[in-house]
Amino acid sequence: MTTTKIAKTALMLWIAALLSLAAEVTLPPTRTIEVNGTVKDMVYRDNSLIIGTDQGLMQVYDLSTDRFVKEVKLPDVTDFMGEKIAARVFSVDKIADRYLMLSDSGQSGYANLWIIEPDKRYRLITPEDKMTLIKARFIDREHILLGYLSNEAARYEIEGKKLSYRVQLNESKFSDFALNETHTEAVFACESGVLNVIDTQNGKILHELKGMNVDNVYKVDFKKHIVAAAGQDRRAALYDLDSGKGEYIQADFLIYATALSPSAERVAFAMDEANNITVFARKSRQIIAILKGQKSTLNTIIFKDEQRLFSASDDSTVMVWDINQSSGGKQ
């Protein structure tokens, strides 16, 4: 090898090393938000975080004013020992002036589904309905998408207090679901690793996604025809519904959470035992930033936009992140 070739090779390696170091920027949270209880669910709506906790609470944090502007406390429930305990709030959501709270009833795993409006609070589903529900989200102001422990999907009509449909997706235990931006489709995850994309209007299965995850998928996200899946098999999976293709990034530890940015050009996964969040440029898989500071097992990651994220763990701290300084324009 000539001196010129050696010099060129050394230069290329040096540039590659610099690019690698630049890509793997480790960032702390820009701020934290302390909530009352352990966070069980969180969504971003109308520049606010809607947070559900294990203390029977829904807390609304306004990001414009940096303060809590609303708090709803559900009645305590009676457990199987006959003791009064706080109702764990598994799922929260908001559309217009209407909030949704899915909570533990304390009775045989059955759920309570509450609607909170400015002037009233009422239950749509009670333990007498015998529904083992894990997750609920608004499809629109009059309809709610339900996810059952038995991996069934259902569409609930608020006005008529009835189900439009209830469909069995497969025989595996349900893990999570995520709606697309228009709420016309939703992806359901389960312990088999198979994902089902359904039409939210009729429950029809539109796509069956498989091959990337071979074990339980803990969390999913769904934007711009892209599905991200966080797997127990340590695979950070991505599916493109337009091409029908899938791929995955191998992690060092169980992946408990994931999120796509609004454009789906960036994706975040909890990739290691320390609960750090790794943000990738989705197409190139290049690491944009590693977000470090989470103290317990992640359960939620949310992109506000292409630069800002929120995360929640099995504790009382919500973290706010800004990756703008580390992005360098990479996609």
C-alpha cells in the first residue's frame, strides 16, 4: 500500500470515528415533572400531557404554562381481601373537552371505563359488564377503541353504550395497540410477536405483520404507514406497510418502549438495561442521541415533534428531552 493510500485510509477511519462520536451524543433530560403516584399511562394532547397513575389519578400538565391544570381522582375500589385501595388508572386519553380513564375495579380483573366532561363524570363500563380491558383510546368523540387481555379489539359507541364490534385477533395475550394519525387504523401487539393492523370502523384485519419479533411485543407505535415494535426478544422492529417489508435492530436488553416522530423519520427505543432511550434516524439506523437519566423501567415514550420527547417509567417522574443540539440535520 502506498503512502497516499495509507493516508487516505487513515483519514477515512478518522472521519468515520468522528461521525460515530458525533452521532452517539448522550443527553440528560432538560427537565422533569413529578406526579402523584407511579405513572401507568401518558398521552400528549393539545400541548398537554395527560397522565394516569396507580393512585386513581388523572393529572393534566399544561406545557405552555409548565404546571398542572387539572386533576381527577377516582373513587377507591375494594380488592379481593375487602380492603379499600386506590384504583389504578391503566389508560387515559382526551379529545376536545372529553377525557377518558380506564381503571381497575378491584373485582376479578374487570375494568371501569370513565368519561370526564367539564360538568360531569360517568361510567360507561362497570365490573358487571365483565370486561378485562387493558387499554382504551378515543377513535373520535363518540367512539372508543378497546383492547382486551384476550387480544380482542372492540369499538365502543358512547351514545348508545354498546359495542359496534368485538373481534378476536389471535389466541395470544394482548400487549398494546396504537392508532395511526387519522384513527382509521390501529396496530395490535401480543405475546406471540405477531402484529395485526385493523380497520377501526369495522375491526377487519388489514395486515398481519410477522417475522421481525418472535416473542412478546411490549409496545407499538404507528405513524406514516410505519409501525415500530418493542420486543421482549431484544429486537427493535420496524415495518413499512407500503412496501410490506420489515427489519429490526438488535438490542442488548429487553425493549420495553418505542415511539415514532410525527414524520416517522425518527424512532426511539429503550435499548439497554439502564433504561436509556436511543433515538435513531429510521432509514439509515444512525444513532442521533442517547437519552440518559431514566431511573426505572420505561413504559412510555412520546415525540412531541422531531426534536422533543417525553418519557415515563414505573415511578413518579416524567422526563422531558430535547435532541435539537445533537441532531445536526441528520435523517
